[in-house]
Amino acid sequence: MNATQEKLREEFDAYVAKDKKIEPKDWMPDGYRKTLIRQISQHAHSEVVGMLPEGNWITRAPSLQRKVILLAKVQDEAGHGLYLYSAAETLGVDRADLIDDLLSGKAKYSSIFNYPSLTWADMGAIGWLVDGSAIMNQVPLCRCSYGPYARAMTRVCREESFHQRQGYSIMMELMKGTKDQIDMAQDALNRWWWPSLMMFGPSDKNSTHSSQNMKWNIKRFSNDELRQRMVDMTVPQAELIGLKIPDPDLKWNEDTGHYDFGEIDWVEFNNVLSGNGPCNNERLEARNKAHDDGAWVREAALAYAEKKKTKE
Amino acid sequence: MSDKNKNWPLWEVFIRSRQGLGHKHVGSLHAADAEMAIGNARDVYTRRQEGVSIWVVPADKIIASAPEDSDALFDPANDKIYRHPTFYVLPDEVNHM
Ligand SMILES: [Fe+2]
Ligand SMILES: [Fe+2]
């Protein structure tokens, strides 16, 4: 780094420390740009891949109303992906390259979507817990130092609360049902509880990017802080409708005013992260197939647009 | 994989949220032509009645001021405080001005 670069960097850090916003054409350190491109594109990929476990149940929703609700939710997730690709592109990357990285398996997306959605109750558990954890992670990002990302997240968060509520309402309804329906809801919670807590990432002891991202106001709260909030918020919601959290170590702690909870299975966490989850291959195959099947549409639309242009 | 020449161009999207307000930038999207850009903007940015009118502009047609020029462009206004009403101290007896 030469002297001017160093000075710019110091000014940048001081400016961001005052909680001011950075816009696309402003000078920014390479590391800031790279971190944001990585984070925003991973986030976009997660929204897109996140449509798959739920898309799986659209045709089998138990009523027409549940079907239109799920359809609207999945459509929102597509929208979230698009807001985020749009924000990433303001940093000077090409959307097509980002998508190539997703399709080739080079880019990461949230591991949660590598778990299968086995029953209708999973639509409840996903909305309630997966969208719930996502909201917990995303609300602080509405104040992120990078303007386009913060604005995209504000849109996303505005839409997310419907997602969580529709999920919880599926669980509520099942818990009022037959023994089989109650068992189905409990089974879904059993399978999604731990993966949802893993969504906050590695524990603070092992988190690599955190401190720099905190300084740059990209991250506001640590992984463990947000995870604790999720547990504290969700346990009473489960109890209210008669669901049991699958954690024998879970208990209220008078002294801390928080729930104590068991250790996450970090072996499983790392396993899914490194590509060996139950659905990693299936998800990537589905994305690649959709992309390839749509190739002729993209080409035809462009050919049509060019033909129209030459006629003008 | 993707061939650069086959990618749809980028459009910036502006939405008027209701009559009486100006259009506001909301983000961007890719589309083969203007008509498709309007259709996609509707799907991406107005799923909950966020707008009553949409503008789409090819991203490469937008001319923007450069951040380096900010001082030259916007600083001169800083020392012209007499342009603001608070610059003028009036007697207490004067109301409604
Ligand atoms: Fe989302
Ligand atoms: Fe969502």
C-alpha cells in the first residue's frame, strides 16, 4: 500500500466508524469491496437456492389458500435474490459471473438449504425457524455501511415477517389437529431446530471474518449473540403451542436472563458446509437444470430485442 | 456457461410510489428490452402495491457526477448561509415571516 492509499484507507475507516454510508462510486478499500461482493452474492445465492425446499411442496399444499401463500412466499425469495444480485453488481461485478460461480459449486450459499423438506410440517418449521433466523441475521444489515446492501435488506426485511408468520401459523394449525398431525409438527421441529441455530455460523471463538466486519459496520452483532436471541425468542413460541424443543440441556437461567442451551454438533455443521449435506448435490443439479433449460428463452428474448431494434 | 454477449443488459428502475410523489430509484434488473424491463420491474419491485408508475433506464445511459468532484460541485453552497432564512435575525415583534 502506498502513502495515498494508506491515507484514503484511514479516512475511509474514520468515516465508516462515524456510522456514515458508502455509495457505489466512493473510494473503498479492496478488502471492503471483496468482503461485500462475497457476502452479498452468497446471500443472493441463498435466497435463490432457498426456493427449492419450499418449491417442492407448492403442488402438494393442503389447501388452495396454503398454496397461494406458499407461492407468494417463494416468489418473494426470488425477489430477494434479485435485489441482492442488483446490490452486488453496484460493486463492479457481473451478475452472470456470480451465477456461474453458484452453478459450478465455487460459491457458497446457506447450508440450511441442503436439508430435505420431507413433510408439509416442514413448510411450517422452515417459515417459523429458518426465516426466523434469517430475520434475526438480516435486521442489523439494514444499517450496514454499504448503501445499496442496506437498502436491499430493508426491502427484504419488510417482506420477511409475513414468511415467519405463515410458517408459525402452519405449526399452530397442525398442533390443533390429530395425533398424526401433532407428531408431524414435532418431527419437523426436531429436524429443523439445530440446523436453524447453525444458520448463525460458527461460534464466536472460531469466527474468522468477524472483527474487521464489525469495524466496517457490515456486521453489528456476533454470531453467538444473535443465536442466543433466536433461542430466547423461539422457546416461548414453541411452548405456547405445545411443541417441545429437542434439546435436553435447554433451561431458563435466572441469573443471565437467557436460556442455556446445548452444544451445536459442529461436526455436522462442517460436514454440510463442505458439501456433504443430505441435499448439496440435488440443489446444485436443480439450479443447473433450471439454468440450462432456460437458455433458449434468454437467447430468444435477446434475438427478438435485437430484431426489433434493427427495424426501428 | 454464460457467454457475455448473450447476457441481457442492465436497467435501473425508478418507481413512483403514489400520485403526487416523484419517481425514486429502487434498484436494477436485467432484461432483453424496455418492455421486458417494465414487466420484470413490476414483478421484482412492486409485488405489494409499492408503485403506480415505473421508469426503466438503460444503466449505461445514466450520467452521474463523480464523488471526486463533490467538493467543486457542492461545497460553494456552504459559505452562502445568507441563502437560508435563519441567517436573518428579526425583532421578536415580527411574526409570520
Ligand atoms: Fe428471503
Ligand atoms: Fe423468507
